Amino acid sequence: MATATKDQIIKDAQNSSVRVEIFDQAYNLRGSDPDYILKLADYVDSKMRAVAEATNTIDTVRLAVLAALNIADEYHLLRKKQDSGATDYQKRAHLLANALDEVLGEERKAG
């Protein structure tokens, strides 16, 4: 007879099971936020359907790989954009800090 530890019971209570359907295939997934899991599954399903429509492919493994590549591409483009934006903010912050140092330096000389 298997027994569960208190930590396992708490973890199981926090992770609820949700049934999703991706490209007409049902999956039971566990997570702390069922609505989020449903949203992710819907997104993956829509990507697979878009690839199927664009390529006229019915091989589900091929569709899954192509959809995964499309999702990975989106992810990396967003990361690149985010990293670029962070670099821009760092440059602006550095310029503002230098300008502030100049103003404070001039005030110290005058004062």
C-alpha cells in the first residue's frame, strides 16, 4: 500500500487536473491554474491548425514540430525585442545619470 507524505498531499491539492484537446487529441494535464493551462492548450491547438492549413500536412508529429518551431520563433523574437528595449533603457539611464552628474558638478563648483 502506497502512502503519501504531507508535502505530496499539499502539492496534489495545489495542482488540479484539467482535460484539454489539442488537434483533436485529448490530454489530462496538471497545474496550479487550470484556466492558464486551457489558454496554453488553445494556443498550441490554433498554431497546429494554422500549420496544417498552410502546409496541407496531416502528419500530427510533423505538425507538432512545425508548430513548436513557430512558437519558438515567436518567443525568441519577443525576447530579442525585450532585450533590445532593456538595452535602450540602460543607455537612456546612463545618459541621464551623466547629465545629472554634470549639473551637480557645476553646482558644486558654483556653490
